[in-house]
Amino acid sequence: MDRERGHLPRDVSLASSSLNWVKLVGLGNLSVGKTCLIKHFCESKFSSGYQPTVGVDYGFKIQNVAGLDLRVHLWDLSGGAEFLDVRNELYGETDAIFIVFDVTNKSSFDAAEAWLREISKYGPPNAFVYLVGNKSDLKSKRILSAAEAKKWATRQQMTYFETSCLNGDGVESMFSSILEAIAKQRGLV
Ligand SMILES: Nc1nc2c(ncn2[C@@H]2O[C@H](COP(=O)(O)OP(=O)(O)O)[C@@H](O)[C@H]2O)c(=O)[nH]1
Ligand SMILES: [Mg+2]
């Protein structure tokens, strides 16, 4: 191209960096509903990558927070420890991590502590961390009350959310709260 310097009204890289990119990562045991949460939030812009060596799901959504468009990438690392090799790749530039457990599965709740340790050891030092109790629709199968989960989360200095991917309860409000916190921290709103 023989375009002269300064011909473009705006430098492309500048325009791109002025967009508000956000990266969220879902952690938690297998089958707690991380992929469903991301799918639910992103609707159509979701792709599943279940190659054995990668084991990630990915979603993208542009979400408006207080009049501002946030470009949100969401990652769900497979719960399997064999995928921890890709953790550095995954955690880079992460704004917030949500640890998910299944409210009908005690061991998935107990594992939240190990996931917290994983984050403090390998995770991004300044990311927000949240606890999410999913499958709240399965009321008769619950093994843990919302109050108990919240109490534990508060002790770990985490905000607690409860969600159901089946009926959608709490999903939108959980992601909205997380994104609002990120936008505030960046001084955008
Ligand atoms: N009843 C109910 N089932 C759910 C919910 N979320 C996920 N599931 C089911 O739990 C299973 C595992 O979900 P998935 O998102 O793949 O879990 P992941 O391994 O954490 O990504 C699937 O069969 C989902 O249909 C929920 O909120 N309620
Ligand atoms: Mg998954």
C-alpha cells in the first residue's frame, strides 16, 4: 500500500486497545456446570474444544455495563488436573475467576478450597475471585444451604452467587456483578 503516514484517521492498534477487553475464567470440578454457565451467558457465541490435549471451552459476548461495551472472553478449563499444563496460558491477563461447585455435590464444594490454593499459587495476583453454587434448581438434592456456602465464601473474602443453568436463575446477575466490579476497578464507570 502506498498510503502516506497519518492518512488513516486513527491508528488501528490504538483503536483496538481503546476497546474494553475483559477475560473471565471458570474453575471447578468436572460436571459442576462451568460450560453451561458460559453457554448460557454467551448464547450463540460459544465454541467447544474438547480435544484431549486442550480441554477448554470458550465463549465471547459484548456486554453493556453502565453504557459501556465490554468485550468479554470466557474460558472454561476442563476440571481434570491433567490439563494444568495450560494454566499459564489460561491465567494470563485474567480479570476475574469464578470457582463453581454443584450444590448437590459435597466433594465439589470441598474442592473449592483446593481451587483457591491453585489460584493463589499459579493464578493472576490481582484477579477478582468469586464462588458460584450452581444447579440451585435441584432443591430436593441439595447437600448445602446457600447460607452455609455464603458463610464459607465470606470467610475466604469471596462474594457468593447462586445460579441455575436449567432455569437461568442468577446467571445474568452474577456475570453483571462481576463485570461491573471490573469496570469500576478500571475506573471506567
Ligand atoms: N439441573 C441442572 N443441571 C445442570 C446445571 N448446570 C449444568 N447442568 C448439567 O450438569 C452437567 C455438566 O455440565 P457442564 O457445564 O458440562 O459442566 P463442566 O464440566 O463444569 O463444564 C450437564 O449434564 C449439564 O446439563 C444446572 O444449573 N441445573
Ligand atoms: Mg466444561
